[in-house]
Amino acid sequence: MPTYITQGRYTREAIRGMIAPPEDSAADVARPLGKVGGAVALLAAGRGGGVTDLKTTLALTSIEAKSAFAAASDLASSFKSAAGALEAR
């Protein structure tokens, strides 16, 4: 099962709400995530306005990362970047 990392920014209003009074909201977040799936609950959290700029990234295991780096190594010598083409002129 893939693992995803989601990042976002709290709004000023959300931070004010979390400071007064401070609470442990892990259970409040885990409940909807478990019921409807992470992506759907994150969209709902974004809709609430307390979190902005949500970005989700697929995380790689160390084995998947090693495989990706090996593939990149095989392609690196034949890859021509646009910047490299400009420098060659």
C-alpha cells in the first residue's frame, strides 16, 4: 500500500484557534480519515479554510528510491538538458 506525505499551511485564524485553548486534535483528524480515506478528508479540511496550499507527494521506500536512482544513473549520460544545449552554443 503506497504511503503519501501531505503538507499544508495553517491560516492565521487556524493558529489562533489552536492556541486558545491548545488541544490534541489527533483523534478528531484520524476519525474522518479512517471513514472516508485520506485524500477525501484532506479535501474537506482544505475546504474548511484553516489549511491552505495542500500538497500531496508519493513517498518512496528505500528500495523504490534505490531503483529510481539506478534508472536515473543509466539515463544520465544520454540526457541533454535545455540549459546544456544553450551552453553548447
